Amino acid sequence: MPGIEEDLLRDLLLEEVIDLRSNPGYESITQRVKDVKLLRSKVRGTLTSDGLDLSTDWIPSRTLSVVEKVEGDELGSTALEDRGPSIGIGETSGGYSVKIPVSSLDGSLTLILGKKGSGKSHLAKLMVNGLADNGAYVLAFDINNEYIGLVRNKDGSPSRLARKIVLLEPGTTLKFDLRYMGKGVISSVFRNALGLPSVSLRELIRIWNYLEGYGHLSFSSLGDYITRWRTNEMIREALLSRYYTLASTGMIMDSDDGGFSFEDTVAELKEGGIMVVLLAGISPVARRIVVEAMLSKLLELLHSRSIPPMFILAEEAHMYIRETYWEDLVTRMRHYGAFTIFVTNQPDALEDLIYRQADNFFLFSYTNKKDIDLISRLSATDAETLEGVIPTLRRGSCLVIGKATNWLPVVVNVKDTEFESLGRTRLFFQGIRLKSNNQ
Ligand SMILES: Nc1ncnc2c1ncn2[C@@H]1O[C@H](COP(=O)(O)OP(=O)(O)OP(=O)(O)O)[C@@H](O)[C@H]1O
Ligand SMILES: [Mg+2]
């Protein structure tokens, strides 16, 4: 608006003009006019002596107001402090230390988005570490086996939280007892992870009920009876092929003790902890089996209130969580006490629903306009803020918005960790350079 611009310029130059009388210097005035910058800003709320009020319905005086920057400390002390136990994740560019209250993650859906190598996993590690430190339970699906680093410090000594971390490697430290998993979970595995059609599934349940009735239920007898069961040849084939796939993963066992149990693990980790499920190095079908078995058992136990609420950290979840679970995770499972943190570098891998339900966004750098457009369209934040800020973020800096910051957009330089953060991509040429350096 030309009127306002003129007004602003007049005010800006007034001081200079007065000086001019004693010290003529027209160049400086014209220079300032040429250099004038227009700073577009957005009204986010009102800071009063009572704190921050986000519902602003008035506009300050145009002539009498003074425009100045609110420093991180002042904003932080009124808008971000005193919200109970929290997790320190870094600082603002002004040096103000940013802490995320654990209450803002509790009961929430949190998204960590950013392009490759922007620092997402690094922040996710700080977050789960902080949650466990505060006594919460975390189930982390680790697609790159990089959360192993949480157990040791950079100098190799055991980390402070090492005893709170349980590493679960499918087939060795993670095996499921058939009877502990139960009919419901095993059926979900056959149906959802192994793609068993429903006609065959009904037959499987009949065999299960028969074996259970006779007290013969075991993984090996299940295999025997599928072979012997009087049924249509196609159904038998369908059942047998799935059974052998399941058997080949070595994840199902027959034993009353020794298999993985959420209840026992939670009892072991009295003051909270992280269960890291190592998914690298196993086949995609084995991955789907592990995730299906764990999530459906978890849901069953949360539903019957046999275990405390749990945070689920899922990196690149579209690679192993079946689509129908997403909706479940963000709606139904949330009411039972499963709170998800999704981490991904592909914003279009998440459904619109996930964005709409999200309570916290941690947005790292994206340079691709398509990705930025998608995020700003789907998240609750105003598009201008995201479009303006996201491309300017350096590696290790993110824009936080959501319950964690009272819905104020805050740019945080994420701090380094004491523990080994192990996210480095293995490079081909780096190895070669190192070799030649040694020579
Ligand atoms: N705030 C930080 N301070 C120090 N190092 C960092 C920080 N953020 C990231 N890094 C380092 O940068 C590298 C890449 O970070 P990270 O693994 O978190 O990226 P990412 O976004 O998860 O990437 P990808 O999409 O490939 O999984 C890692 O070696 C990590 O330790
Ligand atoms: Mg990562």
C-alpha cells in the first residue's frame, strides 16, 4: 500500500533529515531510500504480562507503535517454558535453548520430515532418548539398524541410557512364541503380512481350534496338520506356502518361555526404555511379518490395558507398515495409548489424513518445490511460513510447529548428541580416499 510505505519512509528518514540541517549529506538519504526493505510479518498472538494470547483480534496503532524483534528468551519464557518435564533438542539462532515438553508428544502424532541427510534420524534419536529418560516406553522400528548407536557414547563407553535399551533382532533376540502371540495375531500375520485369502484363513482357524481343543497347539503341529487336513488342494497349497515362508524366517518358536513378550520387557525396563527392532538385513516379507506381529500384539495388549502406553517410532514406515494400519495408528490405536512418530524423506508417502491429524511437525530442509507445496498444503500451518522458511534451513536445523511450541513456528538448530548417532551413509569414494591418505 503506497500510503503506508510513504509513512514508514517518512518516519525512517525523519531523524536523518533533522541531522541534515547541521550536516548536509543527501547521498545518505537517497541511499537509505534505495535500500529500503519491506519486512512482511504475521500476527501470531499477543504477549501480555499474563503470557501469550494466541487469539489476537486487534491491530496495534500504526502511528504510535514501535516495531522490534522479540528475542528468543522473552518469547520462550512466556510461550514455551513451565510446561513440565521436557527434552532439550537444541537452540534458536539467537542462542535460546529449546525444550520440547514431553506432554506435547504424549497422546500425539508427530511427523519428522526432510530431505535425505538433513538430520531427521538425529533428532528422532534425541527425542526417543529423551522420552526414555523421562520414563516412557518406545518401540522403534529401525530400518537402517542405526539406533544401535544409542547404547554407546562417541568415545565408545556405554551411554547413560544403555541399560534402558533392548535390541531386538528378528530370528535371534526376537522370536515369537506361537501361543503367546495367539490366534488373532497369527491370523493377522497370515492375512496381512503373507497375503492369505480369507477362505484359506478360515481353514487355518479351524485347524488352530482343533489343535487347541486337543491341547496339541504348537508351530510344528500346525505345519503337520496343514499337510494332513482334509481340504481342497488349493487351500492346502495356499496355507502350506505361507507356513513355510513363516517358518523360514525363524521367528516363530514353540516354547513357553524365551520368546519375546511385551509384558516381560516392560517389567524389565521399570523406568522406561527403548525397544529397537532391527529391520535392516532381513527380507521385505520378514519385515512385514515382524511389524504385523508386533503391532497387532501391541494393540491387543494396549486394548486390555496389560501394558502402559507406548510411543512408536517408525522410519520410512511405508516400506513395512501396511496401508490399512496407518489409519488405525493415528485414530484407534491412539486412543488405546500408541503414539506414533513418523520419520520420512518422502512427504508424499504419508496420506493426507496423517497430516491432518498431526500434532507436531519437525520440518527439515527440502529444496524440491513439489515437496514444500505438499507439506504446506497439508499441514495446519500457513503456507507462506513454510514456503519461506523450509528452503533456507541448513543441515541439522528444523522448523518446529505444533503442540511442542504452542503452534508458534520456531527454527531450531538441533544439538549434537553424546551418544553415537551413526547415521552416516556408507560412501564408495570416501573409502578410496581414506585408503590413499594412509599410503
Ligand atoms: N544436529 C546435528 N548435529 C550434529 N550432527 C548431525 C546433526 N544432524 C545430523 N547430523 C549428522 O548428519 C548426518 C545425517 O543425519 P541423519 O542421519 O539424521 O539424516 P536423515 O535426515 O535421517 O537422513 P536419511 O534420510 O538418509 O535417513 C549424520 O551423520 C548425523 O550424525
Ligand atoms: Mg535417517
